Amino acid sequence: MMGGFGFGGGGLLWLLIVGALIVVPFWRLLPRFGIPNWVALFTIFPLVALILLWVMAFKEQIDGGKS
């Protein structure tokens, strides 16, 4: 069966688009919380993204960065 949300055809394209929509905001936000940019690459896994959201939400002080 072709199409749908599989990895053939447009499915891989959607996977890359969704991955970029998740990784790019984390890539920009994480340095403001004192976490290296490269950690954002792991946010393609939902559990890692959820853990990082909790870390960012409950961090006492933002370590700087440009607004």
C-alpha cells in the first residue's frame, strides 16, 4: 500500500517536516536555559521533548541569551 503515513513516497517528507518543526524551536530555546544546542536533535523522540519541556518550565533562572 503506497501513500499514507508510511516511509515511502510523501511519508518521509512529512516525517522530515514534523521533525524540523520540533527540533528548530528547541535549538533556539535550549541555550537560553543553559543546555547545549545539539541536545535539540534528540527531541525527535517524544519522551525526550517532554522531559526537556519540564526542565525548561521549572528551571529557576534563565542563563541569559538574546531576546
